[in-house]
Amino acid sequence: MKPPAKEKLPAYAVILAGGRGTRFWPRSRTRTPKQLLNIVGSRTMLQQTAERLRPLFTPQQLWVVTNREQAAQVRKQLPAVPGAQVLAEPIGRNTAAAIGLAAIHVLYEARRHGADDALMAVLPADHFIARPESYRSIVLRALNVARERGAMAVLGIPPAHPETGFGYIQRTPSRGSRTSKVFAVRRFTEKPPLAEARRYMASGNYFWNAGMFFWRASTFLQNLRQFLPKTSDALQELAQTIGTPRYQRTLAAIYPRLESISVDYAILEPSTRAKGAPKVHMLLADVGWSDIGSWAAVYDLLAKVPGKGAPAPNIAAGEHFALDAEGNFLWSPNKFVAAIGVRNLVVVETPDALLICPRDRAQEVSKAVKWLEEHRRKSLL
């Protein structure tokens, strides 16, 4: 007896590109946030994300969810992606709504081409992957896991240190090779205190949550209907208007009604508590991942680790001179920089602003943005 043929499912990559990147001020602004900048390398983070996926997905299989302020720049940076596949949210409503918006479009597109369902890879636009070939292999495996109806897959990053700023995935204990197994997820944990993060690392069962998800479009929409019924009903109302003149008007009307909550809290966490066979699965992704969450993280990524007792290198975007200076990140591509007797600083210069802070306080740059918002300094935002 022949085994049943695999259901033919088109696969699409959904790139989430609507964030503001406030910790990368003064380069990151409302219309040109982190993902639309060349933070690491000559290409923007969004372009690098699309290029990393190119062997697996054609431009016609890419969807991007962004906002109205950034949509034009997204289309400019990804000219091969059909303009209609750049979805502009009228107002930010967090990742559950953004993914739901993409899911109704992906399902509509799949059905338009004769398929009943589609696979979705949901990926951030602003992360760094040092080993793209290994990453693509894991993406293919995750999509295969997601073929099963009701299954959801996430990528778990082996923790390099007890980080308190990331979410964690707790998987079931290992049964066999750590590099080839797919593990059931026991629970998700958000940003633990340092002592708890150290326990997580020591256990070997906790991994960083990179925010990369895989499922069928129908699986996600079914979970949305179960856990966020109001958002589900509103998006189904919108789905009826895709491809009609009523779409934009309906989008503007329904989007403010959607619940603002992350997909982790809304869908994944309650799914791990559901009775029965595990629904959420984790694949180990040792791919040289970094979320590049601050200027300090950019320094860490670019700086070569010095030998014991050697001075930490300075990283500069342009011509510079350093005397008794080490561990500095100096971004001023159009001006000569002289650094004398300073250590572990972040200096970022733009035509209208200058940031100076210790590297270990780079996470606090967002507070400067908040101050500018409170004082209505729109020209600096």
C-alpha cells in the first residue's frame, strides 16, 4: 500500500517590519527605523533578511507587514516584491494583529492559485544571522513540522549568556541528538531576573526566543479565533474585502478595534497549556543569531574578541584617530573623529543630532526618544 501523497501547500515568508527601533536613535527615525538602515554591512537589515530567504522563497512568496510611514521605503528597498504584498497597518497593534493581517492575505492568495491552505514562516526584519545556510536548512525543517494541522514551530537560540532582556523557551528534556530533534515546548518565559536566567542556562532546557514562527495559515487563524475572538471576527470581516475597492476603507475602520497583544502572549503561551498532544514545537537554531538590540550589540558583533589583557578595539564608521582609547563605537562616516583617553563609549552622529553614552547604557537610548516625544520635538523623531 502506497503512503498518502503529501498535501501540496504553497509556502510564504512574512517579514515583520513595523518597529521603530528607538534604541538606534539618532539614526533610527519614524520613517527610517532600524530595519531600513544599514546597521551592519552595506545593505539594510530588511534587505539582508530578504536576501537570506531568497534561495527558499521567490519575491512573489514574500509578504512584508509594516506601517504607513514606512511602506514607501519598504517598497523602494524590495522592488522585486509585488507592491500589494507590502501590507501597511494604519495603526500599530502588536504582533498578533500583524500576523493575522498577513494570514488572511496569504490564505486569499493561496486559494486564488487553487490551494486550500498555505505554510507561513513569520520572521523579524531586523535580526542578524551569521550562518545563513544552516538557518535556511532549519527553516525548511520548521516548515515541514508546520505541515501537520494544528502544529506550530518556533526556533530556539542556544543562550550564550544569562540574558535578562530576552524571552525564553523551555523545551522538554532531550531524548537523543540535540542537533536533530524537534522538541515539544513546555512553556514560554519573559525576561527573567538575572538569578533565574542563570538557572535557565545551567539547566540546558531553556533557549532564547528569536520571534521566528512557522504554521499553516489556517492553524494560526483557528488559534486566533479561539484566543482572540474579537480580533478574529474583525479580520474575517476585512478578509471579505480583499481585492475590492472597499478594502482600504474597511482596514482603516477595523484596525483600531483589534486587540494590541504579542503573538507569544495571545497564541503560543495558552497553546502550551492546552490538554492533549503538544501543539508547539521548538527546533534548535545554532545559527549565529543576534537581535542587534542596541548600539552596544552592534559593537559586540563587529569587534573581534581581543586576547587576554589586550585592549578592546575601537569600531568606527569613518576615518579616525585613537590615542589611549579603547572599546569605543564611533559612527560618524562623514567626519574625522579623534578619540583620546576615552573608553567604552558609543558616539553616533547625524546631521541634526549627536548621541554620546557609555556602551553599557546603550539600552537607555530609548529614554531620549521618549523625552523628545514628550517635548514634541518631531523634527528629531
